[in-house]
Amino acid sequence: MENRYYETLYLVHPERNDEERQDLSNKLTKIITDHGGKVFKVDPWPLRKLAYKVQKQTKGYYVLMEYEAPGDTIQELTRNLRIDERVMKFITMRKDKTWTPEES
């Protein structure tokens, strides 16, 4: 199966510490690499005030991931994001075919 470029933005509960947030990023990165993908960027953002309440919270930590993976990886990633209590909300988008990654 052909690899495509994706971007996932997820929102982490504000009461989670740095270690828990890093552990979550490592877990998601491992899922992608175990399924034959490659992570280009994991960009954690500082604590931000949300425009509206999400799960009764007014603040949260966003993390942006850019990666390349086969389509079935997205199903597994989505399943893990849904069942992890640290994640309040997430969205995954497929990047345009002309997009080129900036490798860090």
C-alpha cells in the first residue's frame, strides 16, 4: 500500500504533566513507525486558552504531528487517540501530494 502524507493535531488534557505528554507522543510515533510510516515532525505547543470548553476544560496542550504512513495506520492511530483519556480532541488530515516534508 502506498504511503501518503498526513497531519494530526490533538489536544491533551491540561492536567497532564510533561512526562505524560511526552509518553503519549512516543506512543503515537511508535504506532506510525511500526506500521511502516515515518514521522517528520512532532510539535508540542504550550498551554493555551481554548475558544470554547472541551470536556469542561478551558485550557489544553496542542500537539501537531506531520508524518508519512499507509492508510491502515490511520485507523490504528485513530483508535488509540479515541481510547486514550489524555486526549480530549483530535483531527487527522491528509496532506496534498505536492507537499514536501521538512525533516528535522
